[in-house]
Amino acid sequence: MDYSVIGKKIRELRKAVGLTQGDLAEGICTQALISRMEKGDIYPSATALYQISNRLGVDVNYFFEIGTTPRLDYLREVERQLTKLRVDQRFEEMMDIVKMEEKNPLFYKDNEKLQLLYWHKSIYLFEIKKDSGAAFSMLQKAYKLTCHQKKAMTEREMEILITFGIWETQLANHQKALEYYQKVEMMIHPAEQLHDKSIKTRLLYNIARVLTRTKNYEESTDYCLKAIHWCIEEELLWGLGESYYQIGFNYELTEDYEQAIPYMEKALLMFELRENKLYSSFLQDKLKKLNGGQ
């Protein structure tokens, strides 16, 4: 094997993720050794190559499959596309990606990556196929791929539990939904440095929705206010419109229209900023009725 090819690939990946030679070397070896590896003067030991591959975000086998392995950003791009399609509720397109990647060894040979596909496949089964039994089974399968491997809950495991909770809410199993949310709530506080800050927003908002459905309106509003505070603190746009609406809806359900209207108006503004025509139109109609009812 031409060791200089591996050295060049280490250098290329290091620059792609924005690391200096010193950053890459930290805790592994010296900066001078990284420099010599990149020049092809020496070949890294198996242990060093494994640690280097982890820091660069690639499987160690990447270095033995140069020329056939997709670019470093491929996996991230797949996850980004799935996330966007999921949030936009474009489930058919989302499933097209899942079907394609299920044949990709980068996914089916790695539990964490396979989990991403199973999670989105379960959502398709629930939302499009309306097969809640198959959806729950698939989502449980996704969760079990990693949950037994570590004590700390990963962010994706949190999201999977939130998905369980959302489905239980839709099926009117409110206590089961709250049990899932409480598991995440217990784990989310120690994990102060969330990579995806919106996980906490979704958790707080979905707890609020369950509390509204069980007629605990004041407690629901408290959770919405926590979500709004978190969004403002972390400069998140998603969740503001949803939380403002939920507060307004709580007041509407208690026939306090004077309190409901300002929150509905704030929700409308947030959805207009996001160019969400569906919810904007819904809120415009809602405000007309509320204003007419005063």
C-alpha cells in the first residue's frame, strides 16, 4: 500500500473539518508525528489511525478504501436531508432516501447510522401507511440498536423517545406519552451542552400539548413559556410560533379570548417569518373568529 496516499487523505480530511495538526495530534501523538504521517514519511500505528479516524469523523476502514468511500460530508448530508424532509412533513421523499441508503454498507453495517434509517422509516409507517403497530415495532428496533451500549442517552435516542411520545399523544395515550417525555426530561438536564438545541424545544412543546389535552391548561402554559424562553436564549426560530399558539389555544379553551388573541397574533407573526403558509392561513382565520366573538 502507498502510505503517502493515507497521509494525503489525513491532511485533506483534517483541513475539511477545520483542525490544525496540533488539534488532530492532541491526546494521540505529537504534532511532529502528524506532520510526518501527512508527508508519507511514516505510517500510523493501528491505534493511532483508529483515534485519528474518530477525530476526523470517519470509519477507520475509510483509509483502506480510498477511492471508493464517499466524501466525508456524505453521511452528514444524508442526515440533513432526512431532517429537513421530516420537519417539512414530506414523508414520501424522505422514504425514497431511506430506501436508497438501506442498500449502502455505510449505513447497514453501522448501528448508529442504521438507527437513523429505521427511525425515519418508522415515521413513514406511522404517518403515511397509518400502521401504528409496524411503526412502533420499527421505532423500538431503532432505539434498541444503541440504547444498551451506553449509560448516557444520545441526542438521537432522546429524539426517538420524543417520537414515541408524539405517537402516544395522537393515540390519546396521554399517560404513556408523558412517561416517554419524562425519561427525556430527566436526561436532558445533565446534557447541558446539547448539539441540537431544538431537542429541548420539541420536548417542552410536546409536554405542553399533552397537558392541554388533559385539561391542565396552566401547567401547559408554563411549559410553553419555558420553551419560548429557551428559543430566545438559544436564538431558535422553530418552536416560538408553536408555543405562542399553544398558550393562545389554552386561553381559547377556557374562553378567555382577550388573553388568547395577543398570543395568537404573536404565533401568526412567527409563522409568517418562517413562510409557513398553511399555519399562517389557519391563524388568520382563527383570529377573525376570535375577534368577531368578542
